Amino acid sequence: MGHEMNSALTEMVDELHDLECFGPLTVDLLLRTTREELGRFPGLTADIASTFEDFAYDFFVDRGKELATAARLEADDDAALGRMIRRWVRNWLIDLHSRSAMGALRDRLEKRLSRDPRFELAPVSHYWRLTGAPAEAGTADLAALATVARRVHVTYFPEPSDGRRRAQLGKTGELENLLEQLLTTAKGSLHIATLVHVIANRFPHVLDPLTVSTEDEVSEHIEAGGVLPLEQVIENEDHDYYERRASAAFDSLSTQERDLVLVLDNPKAAADMLGIGKSTTALRIRGLKSRLIEISGDATSAREVLRRVIALCSAASEGAPGSPPEDTTRFVPSVQDGGQKL
């Protein structure tokens, strides 16, 4: 009896090892998981022509081989495999939603810019400026723009529980005031992609699994709804996963590498610390970022894992316990380049 129970707990894992790829049992689990996770992303399911099977197939083509390899190395039983598939599918859907959400945000911002007399298109395509301001590209960097964005108040109204309207970003004129401050700081024109980037990082709500309106209709304040039990379970699982990965990454670093983590976004400081040239420093930074991403499990998890690694390295440097920093924009983890500086 005990042996039969153990076999049932590893049936899918055994299939995965025997076939060295997804078999019928694992594919069925992938389909069910994709269907469940899609419920968290209404923006992706607006097109009724796309079924959950379509999303599962696209995921399989995009990440299936990589997931199968990782699962064979890491999943000890069917429960662990199920959690792993859910995490990978959810992260993939988050990326997919973010790309579509960024496009929607761009359309909304351009609409707001075009109807306000304070703004006009610059001669260069896709650049916006204050009316009558210089057409040259602004000189302010992203860090300066992000600082300005944090100082301007824009009200966020969550989606009401009755679903009568979408979540809303900004009372009348608030978003325009923020855009005006960004262009004033830039002292020139800004590409719409830059404005989208700053707004998205200032208000991560617009990339949540909700379609957020940037319309300036007046709305009453409504308290956000509670966390659903399944969402709480998933959140706890993610937290534990990120903590384990961060601990493993931290333990694998040498003392010098832990110091280097704290200056990954500052090549000059890194070169001074290492006592080597810029080119060699760039290679060291690139290699370290790639290693951290690999330890994180996948590129999407890398941001959360990196937050914790930075906190651990900072705590080790100061000799005190640490917690993940709020600023997660030091660099964007990327499989292609091992992390790119913002």
C-alpha cells in the first residue's frame, strides 16, 4: 500500500524522467494550470477567439523545453512539479500581460497628451514636448525622471468589487500634471516609450492583472478587496521560493562578489572596488548577473530573487539583518544580456 501511494505521488515525475519530455499526464496538468491561471488575467482573455489551449500551446512552444529540463532536475514529486508548472505559467502570463498592458498604457498616455494644450508632438516621430518648448531630446536620465514622478501625487482608485468600472489612475488633471513635470525636468522632448517606462514604474498597478483606466473621470474612493485564498497560497509559495533561491545565490557568492552585487548598477565604483579596467569589470558584472539569473530559476523570478540577494549582501556588509529593498529598478534581469542597466 505504501509503495502504491508513493508511486501515485510521483506518477507525473516518473513519466517526465522516462520520456525526457512532457507526456500526456504533464500536458494535462499544464492545460489545467493554464486555464486556472488565466482567470487572474482578464485582459488576456478579452479575445474570445483565443482559448486556454492556445495559451498553453504558446507557452509550451516558448518555454516547454526549458521547463521540462528544469523540472527533471528540481521536482522530487508531483506536488513539486505542479507548483513549478504553476509558477512558470504564471510568470509567463505576467510577461505576456505586461507587454500588452504597456501597449495599452502607451495608447492612453498619447491620448491624454494629445488632448491637453500643454503638450504637443515634437518634429521627431514619437517624441512629445511642452507646447513651444525646444524640440531637442531632453537631457534628464531615467533616475532623475523617476525621482520627479515619485514627488507628484496621483490618486489610485482600485477596481470596485461590483466590477462596474475599471481601476482608475488619477483624478482630473493629476496625470497631466505629472507628465508636465517630467517634460519640464527633461528640458526638451521625451520619447513616448520613456514616459511609459516612468509611469509604469511609478504606478505598478497598471501592470497588475487588471485593466487599469487612465481616464480622468471623478470617482469615489473604494477599498480594495481582500486576497483570495488561492492567491494567498500562491503568494506564500512564491515568497518561500524566492527566499530559498536568494539564500542559495547568496551562499554561492564570494566575499568580493557580495560587495560587487551592491554596485552592479555603478560600473565605475565596481572598477574601483575590483582594481581592474572598465572592460574587464563589465565582463565580471555580466558574468555575475548571468549567474544570479541562472540560480534564480528563470528570468522572470530573477527580479524578486535579486531584491533579496541585494538585501542579504547589504546586511552582510553592514553586519545586520536585512530585508528586500523597495527600489527594484537597479537593473532588469534578462536572459539575453545577463541583466541590463536601466
